Amino acid sequence: MTRSREMWLAGAFAVLLLATAAVGPLVVDARPAFEIPVEAGTEDENLDNVTAAAWTEVPAASVSLSTSGSSVPAADDITVEQTSVQAVQTDQRLYLRLSWPDPSVDRSTRAIRSFADAVAVQFPENTSARPPIAMGGSGNLVNVWYWSADNTTQELLAGGPGSTSRFAESTLVTDATHADGRWRVVLSRSLEASTGNRTAIPSDADMDVALAVWNGSNMERSGQKSVSEWHYLALGPGPQGPPYQTILWIVAGLAIVGSALVTIEGVRRTRGD
Amino acid sequence: MSSHSESDGGDDIDLAEGIDHQVAMVMDLNKCIGCQSCTIACKTNWTDGGGREYMYWNNVETKPGAGYPRDWEEMGGGWTDDGSERTPGDIPSEEDYGAPWDFNYEQIMYEGSDEPLRPMDDAADWGPNWDEDEGAGEYPNSYYFYLPRICNHCTHPSCVEACPRSALYKRSEDGIVLVDQDRCRGYRYCVEGCPYKKVYYNAMKKVSEKCIFCYPRIEGEGPEGEVRGPACAEDCPPQLRMVGYLDDEEGPIHKLVNEYEVAVRLHPEFRTEPNVYYIPPFAPPQHSESGESLDSERIPRTYLEELFGPKVNEALNTINRERDRVRRGEESELMDLLTNNREDKYRLEVFD
């Protein structure tokens, strides 16, 4: 092999390395798997309105949903497999905007066989410990924000399956719309825990969150629901953003180039060049 | 919910685990005239509004017939044959219960129509008791009887088991099955889980509701502060119901159910172990074309077995035997209990 060819190869490797570091973060979302990004916002952005313009600027995380493993009949028969979540924290409130596909609008529970579409967001009551995913546990409670298309908005407390109970007064604010085959729902609450057993939402630390969606026309209710695993709202200062990603991708690129060079050198020596 | 037995030398009485006593009712189907007084007594007490319009916690249906709600016997619920697992069930529709019909009030009251007041279009194609008195069989051997039904306050209630929130429970003092209105979130698993379809969804309140065995009355909170039987029983013109406790071994219910075994359960194959029992119906024998009585039962035993299980045969045989004794002028405690000795028909103040 001539020296000029070696130079050409080395140049190609250098370009590959740069390309990996530069393009990699763009083509692959390098957000940690269970992170839901949180944007900083202000109270004048009308975020309680599900169609507010401010929401178009907020990045969305896509969250996979699956069955809950509940023992209720037909718990495995679910219809929604994914929901997208946007989160904004102001100095006073946390706003979550969920959006999921549902071609049938089920607003009523006025017929004996009708069930309403619904969504719920679950947080640990004490954000320092992660409770069991299915409605928490007896020593590790959860708060649930619940919205149903029959105009129900509830703040709930639970300590295990079947223990869900309502807070006497809901401080949750919701707004919802159905368009283009999708529900879009905003749920918000003040950061402060106004009474005992309410989650105090931190501004300086991540907070666990899990999601659930019910499709009324499939008679989904109770444990027959599409649920997520525990995710977390990136409320803390943790490692995130481009610098962190770039370092990771440079390390990956170096590893690829290095192993390629070692392989080529090995082949060369075997041939006795 | 498992059960335990009480035996003080007599027959074993199965009570649900954790239950001190078990209320029970025996209804003598031979006395029912289908007047619906029980239905109305219940309705005016408990279900005359507030989302309960369609509910009949007590109903009387003609058998053979589709019943209320329509074809409830085909809607599933209850338990598998060995009683270990629940059987899936359906939630009846408004139409199955008998949705209210729209009438032509507008035309008659405001538009001057000469039409008679009547349901509009084809609204009137089903309702509660729609098939009243139809029955089955061919003239001159047609047959039917009335079947009054309330919640059976079962010993092994599948509605209780169906609720993921334990909103339904059996009261420990007397085994009455109730829905905790604060715990209920309107999931309706109890509605689909009850094979008798005796739990109802109140769409206005968004909770399930059901027969409460008139517990305020049996607790002495009823009229004049006296202990009284459920309104359906007390308002019955032929007084066909007996009310008491299954484990009151001196009472008529224990005698009819456990000693003479002439009071049987409706659809025992659902395995919920009802605590409402029925004295099965007798009918005149079949007639020939010329009007002569034949030696053949009018209501087919096979049909009664479908409703009440195989024990109905021995129950009918026992009653026949005892009737023959009376015809021969002999004493029969059983026939006395069913006819003239009704002092203890409501025997509710036997336990503290």
C-alpha cells in the first residue's frame, strides 16, 4: 500500500469521526430512555389552554403504553399504544399536555354500557422514593391527576390497587380537545402541596411520573387501561443537552475508528505488505 | 369468599366467612298473583327517581319468559362449576331493561292531533314485563307462573368478588350485600358479574346500586320505629314471602330450606349460593281435548330443573307427599307452615 493511500484512508477516518459526532445526535434522539423534558415557562403563556400557541414550542416525549397486568376482566384488551407528553414548569405550576390517538370520542357515561375516554398521570406522593407502578403501595403512596371526557377532573390518592380515593377538593385544572383523531389534554396544578398527602413538585430535582389512558368505546375502565412504565420529569439540573451527547458520540466514533484501524492493520500484516 | 358451617346438632348451615347471621327469604310461588305490589312497594321506597327510573330492585316476571332485564339468564356472571373462578358476564343495555318510550304528547297537547295518546313510531317493542302471561305450552295445556326476584344476598356473591375496589361487601351482622357508595367508581364489574343482574348502574350518580333488603326496616328504622320485614314482603297481598335468618334453627325458613328441603334456589348452577329460596310452583295436571284431567304435570319438570336445579324434584315430591297426608286427614307441619301457620313469617328479632 502506498503512503498516499494510507493518508487518504486516515483522512476518510477523520471525516467519519467528525460526521459521527456531528450527525449522530441529530439522527438519534439521545435523550435518556425514560426522560420527559420540561421546559421553563411563564404564567402569562396561557398554558392551561390546550390549544395555546406556547405549546407548539414545547418538545414532546413519546411514551409507550402497554397493559397494566390488572386482574380485572379483559385487562389485556387495550387500544392505545403510545402517548406524547409535553411538560412546562413555571415558578408556580406544573403543566402537562398529553396527546394520544383515539378515533372515537366517548364523552358520556349516561348510558349503562357507555364509558368515557380518560387519562391519568401518577406521581409519588413522596418524590424521594419510587412507589410500585400499579397505584403505589400502602407505605408508598401515589398522587393521581385524572381527567375523563365526561367532564370529570379529580385529584386522587392511592396506596395500592383498589385503594384510589378522591381528595376532598381537587386543585387540578384541566382542558381538553379532540381533533384529527387525537385527544389533547392539559392538566396542571400548583407546585406546592396544599394539604397532606399531596405531592410537592420540586424545581430542582427530577420527579417520577407514569401515565395511563382509557378508551371508552372499548369499555376500558379501572385496570383495563394502557399504562406506561415509570418515567421521570427532568425538573432537576441533571446531565442533559448537547455537550453531554457530543462527548458520548465522540467516544463512540473513536471506538469505531479505532477498531477499524486495528482490523485493517491486522489484515495488512497477514498479507505481509 | 369462603364459607363456614354452623352445626348445633341439626343440619349444617353454610354462612359466608365473617358473617354472624344470614338474612334469608322464602317465596312461595304458588301464592304469587303477579300483581306487582312488591315491585311498586320497592320502587316507591327506593328507586322512584335520581337516575333509578329504569331500576326494579324487586321485579316480578312471567316464567317461561325473557324476564328483566331481557334474557338475563343468558348474560353470564357467577362462577364456574367448581365455584373457584368467576364466569365473565355482560352489562345489559337500556333496551334490555326496557327503556322508557317516547309518547306523542307534543301532537296531542299542542298540535291538535286526534290521534290517541300512544308510544311513537316503533318505540314500544320491549319493556319490563313485556311478555307477561305469555308463558309456554299449547292450549289446553299452556302454562306460566310468576317469579318475583330481588337481590339474593348470596353467600358466595360474584358481584362482591368482581369489584376491584371492594366497594361491594357482605354486612358482617346479617350478610346483606351492599354497595359502598363512597368507594364505588362506577366501573360496573358488579353489574356484569352478577348472574341474576340485580346490581344496577345509576348513570346520574355514576355509581352502582342494588336491593338493600330494606335494612333500615329490619333494623327498626322503618315506619313507627318498629322492626319490619322488607317492603316487598310486607306489602304483598297474598303474603307469599317469609323473612328471617337462615341460621335461626327455630324459624320457618330453616325448616323449609334445611329440614324439609322444599325451598330451593334459583339457578343454583351459578354457584353464588343465593339466600332467597322458592317453593316451586304446582299447576293443575294437563287436560285432554275433552277437558279431562290427565296424569301428566302441566309445568314440565325439565323446565323447573332448568330454573331451580335437580333439587326441585325432591322438593315437589315432598310437598306432594305432605299434601296427600293432609288429604287423608293427617297432620303435616310442612303444610301448616305453608298455609295456616304464618305467625313467624317475619321472624327478625331472634338475634341481638
